[in-house]
Amino acid sequence: MTTLFSDDYSVPLNAFEEYMLLDDRPGYPMTMPTTLVFRGRVDFELLRQAFDETIASEPFYRSIVRKERGQWSWIPAETKPTLQNCTEEGPTLYGESGVETVFFLDLRRQAGVLCEYRETPDGFAIRLQVHHAVCDGLATMRFVGNWFGRYGELIGDTDGISSCFPDPQRLLEREDFQIVLPHPLSRWTIAKSFFREASHWFLRRPSRLRPLPEGILNEKKSETDSGTPNTPRLFWTKLSEDFFVAHRAVAKHQKVSANTLFLGGYFRTLARWLELSGPISPKRWIRVLMPTNLRKSCHSDMPAANMLGYAFFDRRIADCRDRESLFTGIQNDVELVKNWSMGSMFLSGVNACRNLPGGLSLATSQRFCHSTSVFSNIGCPCRTLLQRRFHRAGTIRVGDAELLQLIGGPPVRPNTPLTGGMLLQGQMWTVAIISDLSRMSAADTLLFRDLLIEQFNETTRQAGE
């Protein structure tokens, strides 16, 4: 049996991890950026010690990949990641909006984790970037919680978050999702459902996002910086606490989830963008991929890994014009995905591609547009990702420092040049847009962000009337 405590382990990549590896390239890094902004100070050396000890409990965080006998495997990296102290002046992390660079992490040469510490006038910021083959966003937040918990133990803080290092051996069970259906179905019924969804995936060709005509973008060009043109960037903006209160009230009044309101607004923004970018048939399809969590309570001690699927939502451009009908349909689909673990069908499809010679390579080629965009609503990490280990009325504290803001989003891929994410900290939502600047300029991205926020505000205002 493979022992992940040893220094010479070799663990085969599963189909999803290999999919993320093959989809990775310098222009489209499969890297998930996360930035945490704190007010207050910490002991950097102890924070780094806590980071190193937490990394030691996470095998994939300290691994590279190597092809052995025709199969990709995780093996120990010669150099383990550590917390880097960046003393040079960095980007402004306070304020209502900002921009972050997404880095390419080559898993064949280095561990898929980059973590930087940078002091700010009133505190510090941590930039954590993790390769998607290593783990998903939920696992990243759990790692952060264990890291901060270990720091609290080192400084003798017994009131803060406690660390709970996972059992590395559980990684061998990372594909055992323990899926339980609401009621039994025959294999024939499951097979029909799989092939029906597969036919929708292949027969409905999603529209590709295109840059807007030059005249529409003139007023946005003054807001963009020079940057590196072919490096994906994350553009984030905080929404007000008033928006949080109004948005929650509307979701409760309409008896839908906050995620449904966000996803509906995202569809309407994509439809508007496609219509602004040039003549297009209202019958064209918009497809949004949404990560779905497949964890259960029995996975609480699972180390950082990918335990998610993807659900895809298809709507025609014309379907996005009727707000009420759109939101009702999305709510029904969201419930279906949640109750029947529909995201696992995506993993079945990835496994099927892997079993075909060259199937995964073809799926990750630059020829296909798998979706118009990706949208991820992580929600509140304080509540869902740190296992409800609060300190002082739900705020996350690291020693004497308090978490003020969390920023992050899903990566882009070829022909899906823009992705969106929502994160909640306290009573403030943050909108994050990651774009491929070789396809969608910074001006395009800023305008899309503004249109999306305008749509969110319009949904909240009109639905509440």
C-alpha cells in the first residue's frame, strides 16, 4: 500500500487531476489566485514556521508530477514551498477595487503552490496561488484555516482557530464521494441520464465571448494599466454592505438562493455582452460552468485535493430576457444539481475521455469552446470552509490581526477567456473577474465587471419592488 508519509511516494493522478495538468499552459495557467488582506501584525517567522508545518501535512502541496510507465504520478518535490517575504512595493490591496496577476506554476518542475507575504500600512496581505490539479478552492481555504490555527497554537492563542492536520493516507480515497441519491435508480435510468447530458454538451455549441467594438471601450481605457498583455489578471471589486442586506432580502422574498440571483445576473450580463459585441442570433446558446462541491461530512479529515465536479447551465440568449422565468429555471436546475450530485457526471465524462487513447489531450486542445464562461460562488469561507471555527462574532483572526478581505476566482482556459467568482467576507461581497488579456483586454474586463455589478444592482432593485 502506498504510504504518503514516506519520502519516496508515487501516487497516480486521477482523471480530473490529469485533465487540469494537460489544460495548463503559460498563457492559460490552471492556477487559482487567492489574496487575504489583514489589519494588524503577526510574527512573520512563526507564521512561516506554521506554514511549513502545515505544508508537511499536505502531500500534494509539496509534490511535482512525473510520467512513469505512461502514467502521470505525484512524487515529492525536491524543494518544498515556503512563505516568501516580499519586501518590494506591491499593488495596493486596500480600497474598493484592484488587480492581481495570475502566475504559471509548472508542476513538472515545481510544487504547485506559491505563497507570498507583504506588509501594508495597517497590516499585511498574503497572496496564495495554487495549481488546480493540486486541489480545489474549498480545500485551499481549509488549508488556510489549518495554517492560521497552527500559528495560533505557536503563539499560545487558545481562543482563535484551532489547527486540525489531516491524515495524508486519506488521499487514496479522494475519488470516493459517497454519493447517495434521493431514491434508487436503475443502471439503465442513470445511463440514459448520462447520455442525455452528454448529448446536450456536444450538440449545443456555446457562444464565445469576443471583445467589444473600439468605440464602446474608449471611456474605460484610462482606467487600465500597461501590465503584461498575455498574462491573465484578476480584477476585483467590493460591493457595499447595503447591497448585501438588499440582496439577501430579495433572495428570501423570492424563495431562491443567493447563488441563483448571482447566476441569473451573470447569464443576463453574458447575453448583453454578446449582443453588444456584434450581430448574433437570439437562439445561440450561452453555457456557464459552475463548480459543485462533492464533499460529505466523512471527508472532514481529507487533505487538500480536488473533490468537486462541474455542472453546466445552458440558456439561449433569448431566454435571458425574461428575468422571472430565467431565475425560476436556474433555481430548479440548482436544486437538481444539489440533490442528485449532477456535478459528478462531469467527472464521469472526464474518466470516459481518459479511457480513450488521446481523449484527454483532444479535450484540452485549443480547438474547442467548452463553455462561454465559468462562474463560482464560494460564499463565506468563515462559515463553510473553516468548519465554523469562529473567533469574536464570526471574524477570522490570526493572532492580533483580523481578516478584512478575501479575493479569488477560478482560472481561464482557451476559448473561455473570462471567468467570474463571488466571495463573502462579513457582510461584504467581492466580485472577481479573471480574464485572458490576449483575448479580452483590461478595458473589456473592466466594462464587463461594471455591467455585471449594474445587473446585480438592477436585479436587487427591481425584484424588491
